[in-house]
Amino acid sequence: MSDTHRDALTRAALEMAGRGIPVFPLWPGTKIAAWHRPARCPGTGACADGHANPEDLATLDPDRIRWRWSDRPWNVGVFPGPAGRIVVDCDQPKTGGGPDGWEQLQELAADRGGPLPDTWTVTTPSGGRHLWFRVPPGCRLRGTVKHIASHVDTRCWGTYALAPGSVFEGGAYELFDDTSEAELPGWLIQANVEHASTALSGSGEKPVKAPDAYVAAALRAETDRVRREPLGQRNKVLCTAAYALGQLVGARVLDEHLARAELHAAVAAWGTPESRVKDHGVIETSLAAGARNPRRITGKAA
Ligand SMILES: [Zn+2]
């Protein structure tokens, strides 16, 4: 490995950090973080108060980056979650034909009537692409595997991606589109958080004979789900519920003030006034995101 290669990776790390995305070294030519696994934690140094993950240790500090990248051509691990970003990772099918991740994502966008804006994009050595988006404030999203589609993963909290310039299996990650990062479209927030079993928050659109009854049932189901949710997943559940109700607001079948009032009441039932301001912020953001992607109530059969 040449000094030039090492210098290029150092620059790549500095550039990502300069954009507010923390970095951590990965073993040269791999996707493996240069750090121990929790099972082998020595309990010293950075882990003196319990095991620290690369996500906790990733840095924006240029001096630390120059020092860390001075000895080897470390690949550059980048952590979208803490940076308020998400990476939509569209892969190629490993075997056989069929649509690749990028085609699946475009199909999904068309299905849901959502935009798929141009955004900062990196190509991967396997022929895939990483689309970088900004996550709306108040939404904390986790990375997903084969959740949005069979060849579409997401990298957010709890996962990482590789910066352009990193190398893997004889190829390089390369900047493909240096457009500034777009905000994550509402329909992709929804696709990232919804459960396959969540009927009302899901993408299946059934013909509705009595919209009023349908809307009332949706309002009750979504707010009940929020009310019942134990600590831990509340933010995600609230985000999903408010988004789903926002879609009904956008479709002009549910009154916005009623949706907001019911969501506020559901959150109040948690008995956590200390998080009220944040929770109300999530409600506003997700209601608005849903309203921008209205549900087609009388649309096609499921
Ligand atoms: Zn440790």
C-alpha cells in the first residue's frame, strides 16, 4: 500500500468529518471495525465504564483523524445515525436476475407516490449505491436489513457505512453524485419504521366502503398503539403513528387538529412530562411528513 493511498483515505476521513459525519477506522480493505467485540472487552481505556462501540468512539476531530490514519491505509467507517443522516443501501442481487435494489427503490417510490430526490450518492465495489439523506429532526431511525425491500438496507443508528475512497474486494467506493443531501422523504421514513404486521401503518391499501369508520378505526388503533407502548420503542412508534395519521390528514379525511389532539392525549398517558417537548416535536414532524404523502383511500384493491 502506497503513502498516496493512505493519504487519500486520510483526506476521505477528514472530508466526511468536515461534513459532520463521525468516522472510525476499519481494517484496510475490509468492512471490519478496528476494535474489539463486546465479548472480548478488556474493560480498560475507552471501555473503563463499560464496553464502548465504534459508534460511541467515532470522531469529528481532525487532529485525532490525522493521527489515527497516519500508520495504515485504514478504510473509513462513517456513522450516519449520530450525524442525523441515513444511508439507503441499494445492492445488486447476489445470484440470478430480478430487479436490483435501486430498481426496487424506484418501484417502491412509484407505488407510494413518494418522491425519490437526487441526493449525495456513493457507488459500491459490488455495483450497488448508497444514497445519503438527512433525517428530519426528532426522528431516531435504526438501520434495517432487507426490510424496505430484498436488496435495500438502511444504515442509521446502530450501523455504519464506508466513505468514498475506501476499498473492498478489489474495488473502491466512489462518489457518484455530489448533489447536497436531500431530506429523507416521508414515505421512506414510513418504510423504514413500519412493521410488516402493522395493518394500518402498512402500505397495503384496501378499498374503503365507509371512510369515516375507517378513519375513526385508524385514529383509535394508532393512538392506542402509542398509549400502550412501553419504554424503549416509544419514539419509533410515535413517529410511525403520527406519520400514518398525517397521511390521512393529507388525504383530507382526518382533521389535523383532531389527529394532533389525540396524539397529544396518547403521549400524555405515558406520564413522562420531561419528554413532552420532544414528543410533541416528533408529532409535528411526522404529521407533516405524512401529510406530504397522502394515503389514497379509495385507491386500488390490496
Ligand atoms: Zn470494550
